[in-house]
Amino acid sequence: MSIFDQVNSGIKEAMKAHDKGRLEALRGIKAEFLLIKTAPGNNGEVSDENALKVLVRMAKQRKESAQIYIEQDRKDLADVELLQAAVIEEFLPKQMNDEELTAHVKQIIEQTGATSMKDMGKVMGIATKQLAGRAEGRAISAKVKELLTAN
């Protein structure tokens, strides 16, 4: 079942359970998916790859908003954002831990033959595609820098 279909079935379940917070988050996801679906060149489809990109962006936005609300001493609004981020993350693949990320980046460095920071762009291009949704871009970038400067 595609991510788009999973979100749709999640909406139905949330409606049956009268779970307003979850329903709101799922409807927000569906709205973003519909924007992709109707965008020129997408043939009315939402690929899982595009869906993952959207979900990662949405989760990041919710976490950043929650952090701002916490700094502004608005715990009520931060809780809403964190709940939505949690619902969004249910549709993302499991995030990699540091050891898994290191192993994947080392493998990519070996594949590309990268030896110095000059090759960072080449490594990042492959790493961000392969690890999309499973690791944050900042974490990937930091790990690539760490491993390339260690060589």
C-alpha cells in the first residue's frame, strides 16, 4: 500500500475514533500530497519518493515550530505541533542511528572513491538519495565531513 493510501486509511480510522488531533495532522499530510498530485508533470500521482520528501519536510517544520513555541512559553501550541510531528513520523522509515549512518556513508565513500573534502559533493549527492527519509540532511553532511577529513 502506498503512503498516500496509508494516509487515507488513517484519516478514516481517526474519524471513526473521533481523534481530532490525529485527524488534523493526517488531513494536513493529505493536503500536501494533493498539491503534489495536481502539480504539473506529476501525472496525478504521488510517488512514495515524493511523499517521503514531503513528510520529512513537514516533520522538520513541526519540530521547529514546537521549539519556537517552547521558547515563547506557549506549551499548549508546542504540544499540538509535537503531536502532529509524531503522526507524520509514523509514515517515515525508521531513522538510522549513528553507527548505521557511519556504515552507509563509509560504503558510499568507497563506491565513489572519494578521498578528500573536494569529493564531498559527489558523496552527498548519492548519500542524500540513498538515505532519504532515514537520516536528516544535516546528520548526513556532518558524517560525510567527519569521514572525509579523517582520511
